[in-house]
Amino acid sequence: MLEVSDLTTVGRVMSLINDDPDHIIVTLGEHTNDHMTSFYVTTPSGFQIEYSCNGLVVDDDTWQVAHYEAISTWGHKYIPADA
């Protein structure tokens, strides 16, 4: 995963990648567990990364185990390779 400092940067990179949509694996969305806003892509080298921002900072003193019913609160639609 690559985490950048703000949503504007994520949006700009996604705009660049939208010019070559065959590399998008999972659309923009937000994870339930860490509130990370991200999308997933295949790099020109062939490996996959999550490009993201706004991840939850965990406080070791107050963190508690939790269970989530869904991977994302919104977005993160999987794009099949043959789509």
C-alpha cells in the first residue's frame, strides 16, 4: 500500500489511471476497519498496490479488537480482469 497525505492526491492519481482503466482492480472506496480511502491498481511492472489516504491512526493504549460485517463502507467495487 502507498499512503499519501490527502484525498486530492489520491484523486489526481486516479484521474491519471482512468486514462488506462485496464490497470484498475478495485474502484475508489473506504474500508470499514481503518477508514482508509483507496483504490487498487496493477502497476506497469505487473504487481498490485493499494493507493490510499486518511488511514486511522491506532492508539495502542485504547485499541480494541473489533469485527466488521463488510470490507468497505462504500465503493471498492472489484473490476474483473476481462471486463
